[in-house]
Amino acid sequence: MAYKMLDGNGAAVEAIKMAKVQVISAYPITPQSTIAEQLSDLVATGELKAQYVRVESEHTALSVATAAELTGVRAATATASQGLALMHEVAGMTSGCRVPIVMPVVNRGLAAPWTLWADHGDAMSERDTGWLQFYCQNVQEVFDLTVMAYRIAEDENVLTPAMVCMDGFFLSHSMQKIDIPDQEAIDEFIGPFVTKNSYLDPEDPMFVCNLTGPDDFTEMRYQQKVGFDNSIKVIEKVQKEFAQKFGRKLQIIEGYRTDDADVVLVALGSMCGTAKYVVNKLREQGKKVGLAKVTVFRPFPFRQLREVLGGKEVIGVFDRSAGLGGQGGPLWSETCAAIKDYNSDIRHYVGGLGGRDVSVRTIEKIYNELLEIKNGTRKEHTEWIDVKENAMDIRQVLKNA
């Protein structure tokens, strides 16, 4: 193994290179652009033996990668924000054809208003298109989860594409020291790519993504559901093997100081590093708080989350996406469904939108509110935890009642 200084985009490129992809079709979009650029450089210099296809949009990027993988080679692409939204039409085709592409998604808010900075609204908008979703806390996890995603997605009992999500700029452009295994070890761990289920072969022709009538459509969707069901055991197995081989343990749900916690915050992404710091800080003050860090959002790991949250009276859930029109954001909704029989008081928090920093102060405010709720000294909570007081004065469109 060797240590390297890489940002999140560079860590994703390193993992893709070591997976020995043979076709790359990526379209640059901030803050993902350096993934496309670095992969292009690797192909140009011959360090990566692959064909780089220059495409005119993210829609075509995923179309090319999907078709290439159907021919029997590991393919790669990456995207962010509006680019992921443009891929929406193809994302369902990729998953429905059971093509196990691994795609870094550099999380960035969706327009309008236009933004270049992080929130999870882009990936959450695609949460039901049939892709696995992994969320990274730091740059090491970007590399590790990308490597593991190949094994998981390509497993014959899963055959489901995967998004490896990292917060734009907070991770994509954050330089960190990470541990990179040697190529031989990665080859042994990932293994060669073998097409299964649907494929393109002139010696064995078949229809791929053909028009399917009502008699078979439900059953083909059900097959995808079974793949998701199977993936939890595969993820656990791959995580265990990864820890044994490389010495780094990742969990589907990590309960950080939750065993004796009076209140627990559920969160995902880079904010979890800050949340762990706050947990330690408040523990020193005698406040029993904990964090449930969600690494795998799709499939949603309800069993693992139930184990961590069992017996907790007051729970907060932090969504880095607005969840417009619903009672709460995607993570809150899934948490409520997972523990609907627990009789817990589950409070929803929105913050960190459009790249706003999820600061120590913000998370401290959440924990202190949750503790006050548990102690009976507070009833209401600050749902939009970091919104400015003059929010309606910024391009105001509605009169306050």
C-alpha cells in the first residue's frame, strides 16, 4: 500500500483506473469536471488502456457507457447536478437492463436558483430509478466505496448500477492523505468483469430493452426488487472482505456513540465528520448524544437503522435536500418508515443547501434542541436549521400572512 494526497475526484479516478475500465464516456460539469479530465489524461498517456469517447451531453455519456458495458467491458462515467438530471431518462434504462455501472456523483444542488455548490437534491431526485446509492464522509471513503461498489454492483445476485456520492467541493476538491492498495490487491478483490443477464453478442443475439407488455413488466420490475433485497447481504459480505484485506472497516449504518445516547442524529455525507466532532465535544460537557451515519441510502437499510435507533425517544434527521412538498426530506421519510413502530419523537432538519457549510454551531444547535425536547423544555424545533431571518426579503414572491 502507498499513501497519496488526493481530492475526492482524484480518489474516484484512482479507483476507476485500478478497476481497469475499458471504455470511458464522461462529460465535464462542475464540480465533477476533473474526473472527466483526469481520466482523459490517463488514456492519452497510455497509463489506462481504455477508449475515451467524447460525447455531447451527460445523456449520451450514460448511454455510451451502458451500451459499452453490455458488450462485455467495464465502462465508466461520472456526473453532477444538472448532468445527473439529464441522465434521468437513461438511468432507468441502465438499471432496468441490469447493467452494473459504477458512477461517481459529485453532489451539487439543482437549479433554480443556479448553484455550483453541494447539496443532495440531485442524487435524491434519482433515488427511485433503480440505482444503489453510497454516501461518502471523506476522501478515503470515496476510494474505498468506489472499489467496493464494483464488487457489489456486479455480483450475479445484485446486477444493479451504483452511484458513489460525494459532496461537491467539500470532498471533490478537498485534498486528503489516503491509503491506496497496490494494483495486484485490487485485481484480486474486484476480479474481471463478466457480462450476465442482458448482453450484446452477435453469436448469441437477444433483444435488450425491448417493448414489454403488461404480462411481463411487473415481473421484470420485481427482479430488480429482488436484486436490491439481495444487495444488503452482498454489501455486508464485501465490507467484511474489504476490512480483512485492506484493514479499513465501513458499515452500512455506523452508530457513533449511540449505545447510551439520550438523543441521536441521523445524517449522511461529509457532514458526518463534523457531527462526530460535535458528539465528542458535547460528551465532554456531559451531554449524551450520538450519530447514526448512513453510508448506504439505496437500498435503505431499515434493519440496521432499527438496531441503532432502538429505544431512542428523541431522534433528529438531517437532510441536505429540501424535500419540497413533503412533510420532510428523503432521509427523514425513510427513517420514519423504518421505525414507525418505535413510538419515537422524530424531528426533521434541513440545512447545508447550495453549499452552505454545515458548521459545528449548526449541529450543536440541533443537538441542544433535541435534548431540550427530550427534557420537556421545548416543543417546537427549527426545521430549516440554518435559514436566515430575512429569507423572505431575498427575491420575495409571497406576502406573509
